[in-house]
Amino acid sequence: MSSPQSPGAPDEPGELTGFRVGVTAHRRAADFIAALERRGAQVLHAPALRISPVAEDTRVVEDTRALLAHRPEVVVVTTAYGLRRWFEAADAAGLGEDLREAFRRARVLARGAKARGQVLSLELDDAEVAEDERTSSVVDRLLAEGVAGRRVAVQLHGLTDELQLERLVAAGARVDTVAPYRWLSADDGERLPALIREVCARRLDVLTFTAAPAVDALFSTAQELGRLEELVDALRSGVTAAAVGPVCAGPLREAGIEPVVPERYRLGALVRSVCTHVAAERTLRAPTRFGPLEVRGTGAVLDGRFLALPDGQVAVLRALARVPGTVVPRSALLAGAESGHALEMTVSRLRRALPVPLVETVIKRGYRLAV
């Protein structure tokens, strides 16, 4: 994991200081990771998939030629990135102007605002937009109007949405597809298995996804490792999944995992949603004699300073902070220690790490937080 970079003074905690965040993104991963680290997160990066370069994908040119020959009446644009890549490939093949003319003749529908913005940036006529940014909503609109016998072109977005294509075909549409990019494995054989181990051990606080195929890739790798059930269980309880939008969240929900999803389907909004979630759901706050205490994933915040602590010490502090001032029996704390002696050593080291006598011993009973 990369080292956390807290904003402001050296000891001043950021919103994500003390939390461990997994990142599965490949495209724009550097920007995403930088945004998390600026807020103090420790980041474990294991890109699940990468996008194939246009030069490797000659089929996009072949499909564009076929589409132009068929003169589509409707063009469905699903992603801004895909549309830009499509025109780059078309321009390189000398088909750019023909493709622009095909767009001008057709009715253009965009899955979301970003796709519409890319249509406008290419100086094409404005596109109609699905308010909820779903391909299914675009298809719903077309089916309601009737598509029998009409030629419909669909720009795919890395992973073919077979169901929506089947709906169009079943309604009588003649469908052409173009895939300006494809998802390929980005794993070097080591990072995804390492990420899966961290999730299964619940050593991450949040695992983020920016593309639905990345979820499938993670699940597939876990299946090969014989740890899929364990991974899914950890993401249901213990490690929070966070997805950039509802399409990305789909495979998680199908597995019974309810992810954090921002209202706006953007990386910046995803970062903010992660910050909001850990503050509300993964931070334990308790009053103490020495001021407010916050117990986080890898340490604690006391008197405005973050103190990094080993997992065992965090577990003890969290147990005490759940019932501030109340004695917690040694037996209740032994669950996280191998023996009574190990517990005593953990408490002793925790006391040395803390700047104030926050942990009190109640002889023959246990320990409590000083309030």
C-alpha cells in the first residue's frame, strides 16, 4: 500500500487518514488514487482490467464501414470515452467525415450527460439524453416509439450489454454495433490475488470499482483461487464496496453486496461518497477525559492528531471506545488475542503509543477508557 499523505500539518488527519482503500481502476487510476491520497488514504492498487489500444482493434474500422453502408436511422452513444475513441479510429482510417455525416443524418441518443457533451465537442448535432444514465432507459424510449424495420447503431462500452441488444432485435430493429475499445486483463498475476487476500482478511476498509467488468474480473480471479465465497462474504460485511454508478454496481448487487454509489456518476463524486461513508459508518467516536477520540481503520485521532496503530491495538481501543467509561472484561478482549499474556502485551504497547493515559486497568475486572 502507498503511504498516506495527510493535508496540512504533518499530524493533521485528512478525511481518509487511517483508512485503507482498494482501487481496481485502470483508466484514470492515477488521478483517482491521487485524490484519495490527498485526503490521507492508504491505497492498494490492483487494476483488474485495461482498455485495448485502438491500434490493436482493427474490427472497429470494419464495423464502422458496415455501419456506414447501412445508413443508420438511430445512433445510441453509451460513453464519452468510447465515442472519442471511435472517431479517432475512424479519422485514422479516413472514415471520419463519413461517420460525421452519418451522425448528422441520424437521430442520436446518449446514455448520459458526459456522452452528450462528447457529441457536442465533436461539433455534431445535439443528442437526447437518458436522465438516469442507463442504456436500458434509452432502449425503453426507442421501444415505446417503435423500432420495427429501423436501422439502429449502438456504440458499445467495453462489455456488450447483450440484454439491451436482444430487446432491440426482438422488437424488429436491425442493429449494428461498434466497440471502440475492449476490456483486457490488466493483472500481472500478483496484484489481484493480493487484493483478494486483503479483502478476505478484512484488512481494507473500502474497495472501489469504476467499471462493471472489473467486478466480474475480480470475482473470476477469486473463483480461480477458491476464495469467491469468502470474498463475497467480506464485501457483504466487513469491507465496503463502492461503485461509480448503478451499471458498475449491478454485478455487486447480483451477488448480494450493497455498494456505496454516488448520486452523480463521476470519480470526484465517488471520492466524496467514500469520505462521507467512512466518516458516518467506519469511524467510532467516544468522549474521553482528554478530548474526543476517533477510532479509524489503522489508528486513532486524539486531540487533532492521528496515531497509527497495529491492528491488535486498534481492536482493543475500538472495544473500549464502544462503551466509554465502562469496564470491558479481559474475556471480552481475549477474542482478538492468542492468550492473556498477548493481551497484556497489546494493552501495554497501546499505552506506550498513546500520548495520554487513556486506557485504565480495573484490577481483576478488565480495562476501560478514561472519561
